[in-house]
Amino acid sequence: MHKIDMVNGIERPLDLLNSSKGKEVLVQLKNDRQLVGTLLAFDIHINVVMDNAKEMMGGEVKRSIGLTFLRGDTIIFISPASTSIPATGTNIEKKTETESLEKKE
């Protein structure tokens, strides 16, 4: 197992979702839509229930949706909405998707 796997006790993919319950998350959908809201529940198919969901466009709220269910097969990714991840007493800035892709190239 890699050291990075142990950041915040996250060893498996669903550990990140478990640690994000009750917190704000960003959900990117296949239809180029983004939703931000409080993660209430999820299952092994990554079906998700969110509260206070808002559709985002260009970093601004396009519309408020409220309590909603998202089918897992429509989701591209789910990310904690916070901008930093505390790791062993320090803050590691979260990379944007563009920065991550640029580093891979």
C-alpha cells in the first residue's frame, strides 16, 4: 500500500465518501452539470442522496434543487467541496482537475 493511501485514513475509494457524509461535496455529472450539496447517503452503486443541492455553472449557483437523488451511473466524480485536506497537522492544497491533468502529461 502506498503512503498516499493512508492520508486521513482513506484506504479504499468508498472511505472518502464515508468521511464526506454530512459535508458539502461537488458532484460532476456526465451531462456537464455540476451539483454542490450536503452528502446524506450513498450505496455500492454510488447512487447518492444530497440535501441543499445546487446546480452550479461558472462557479455560480444556477438553481437550487434541495433534497435530491442522483443515480450513480450519471456521476463522473464526487469531490469534497473543501479546498484543503488536513494531513498530519498540515494543509495540503487540493489540486484542480486541470492542474492534475497537466502534471500527468
